[in-house]
Amino acid sequence: MAKHGHPNARKSKKGATVGSGGQGRQKLEGRGPTPKAEDRSWHPAGKRKAAKERLEAAKSRTGGRKPNAATSTSGGPRSAKKSGDTEVVSGRNSVLEALRARIPATALTIAVRIDMDDRVKEALSLATKRGVPILEVTRPEIDRMTGDSVHQGIALSVPPYEYAHPDDLLERAADRDEPALIIALDGITDPRNLGAIIRSTAAFGGHGVIVPQRRSVGVTASAWKTSAGAAARTPVAMAANLTQTLKALKQQGVFVLGLDGDGDVSLPGLELADQPLVIVVGSEGKGLSRLVAETCDAIVSIPISEATESLNAGIAASVTLYEVARRRATA
């Protein structure tokens, strides 16, 4: 007697059942082996390969001469941007350097019965020659004016800082017939770090500093003071969007290097030192932002003792600038 199945049961077909096994097998067909690390654009090895190819292309274009970068990073307008409020530069070195560099000033303020050393005398002489008003006030008044900072009895009121355009920094390098050396800040909010970085940039032959328009410190009085006057002779440019600015610089032949303790390239072994460079310094807490890190041609680390957790942004930038300058001098 023939057996009959349940009337509501579904008859199964012979052969492979339709499921993840069959579909997955079809999807995997034709993919081939996993690409090598150097063939993946997002992988550190892939970035090193791309940077090496760009380096070889740059050397072939320059015939072995020290390269420079083109002087146009964008097709947009090149209007300078200013900070919002009048700044007060305090301290004898900072005030004197600002006056020597002929930074626009609205008033020179000195404390009553100030100790007249050579710096103060020169500052008074320069202000008089330039027609800058000189005001004599009490110590409490100059304390309030400078926010109780260590002013040494002298302060200079200056208009809002006028930022350069990133293109200006490349043009500065071209005018000197040198490969560009620029520092870019990613999330640095401490004005003392900015001041220290400006000072190091000037000391080691850099051509300027780039700061983002948002979530970053600007050139404040504190940055001026920490720079010990270097802000008077080292331009600071403002980028509306740091990632896009870095990409534009790369299109002009500049190599972008990020600093990070876990970088895949060691600073002493940096092969790109004689090329046009932008060195990106991230914040001490968060480091480089994701988009900026992805834009970098390489992430560079500075070898330090295991007993030291990390270097602050100003010191890391200074060490890197020194090493690049040293390698360029011996190239």
C-alpha cells in the first residue's frame, strides 16, 4: 500500500538546497586571493607604496634636484582671515620682537616706575619713531589689561591677527628656493603649544604653520608670548577645512606626514625629509583625527624611552623639525 504524505507538507526537490552555502559559493567565485597589504590603499603598507611612487615621480621630474612645490593649493579666493578681538602682547621679549617686525600696534602700555632695561628703552624708541601712542599706567591696571599674566611691566595692543592663506606658505618656500616645510595642527587647543610650535618652526627653517578654522587655537596673546616673538616673522595660515587643505597640498607635490606614537615609520629612518613636507601634529589627548590620519602619506613615530608615556605636541613638533632640518643639511 502506497504511503501518502501530509496534505500540507511541501515536497522537497533533489539537489543542493537553496541557502547560504549555495549563494556564498557563487559570491566567492572570481574574487581571487586576498590583495597584498601594499595593494590596499588604506593600509599603512599601501600608503608607503603610494608615497614611494610619488617620491620617485617627483625625483624624476626634478632630475635629482631638491624639489619644491607648486604655489597654488586651491582655485578659491585668497582672502586673509582675522581673529575676532584685539590682542594684547605682553612681556619684554615679545613686545620688542613685535615692534621690531613692525607689527601694527595701537598702543604701548608701560607700568609706572618700570625698570628701564635695554629692551624697554628700545621698545619706547621704536614706538616713538612709529607714532605708536605710549601710555603709562599703574601696576593693577596693566595686570587687568593682560589678564594677570607675567607682563614684566609692558604690553602692546595689536589689531586682530591677520592670517595667511596656505598658498602663501608654499610661495614663501618657493621664494627661498627650498622644499616646503610646514606644520599643520589638528585639534591643538592650548595657545602655549601653538606658540612653542611657531617658535620651533622659525628656529628650524620652517615656512609657516596651518591651523584649522574650527576646534583649534588661534594666534592669541598667549601664543604670541610663548613664541617669544617668532609669530612676528613666521606666518600662520588658516584652513577652512584641514583635510581638504591637506589633499590640495598633496596635489601640488607636498607629502603629508602625521605624528603618532603608533606610527609605522620611525622618524630617524624618514626617507622623505628632503621633499616638500607638511607635518601634522594632533592633540595630546585624541591624537590625529580619523580623516586627517587617512589623508597622510605616512604616520611617523618618535622613538622614546618606555618609561615616558608620550611627548606633548610642542616637543614632538620640535623634535621632528630638528630631524628634518638635520637630514636636509646633510643631504
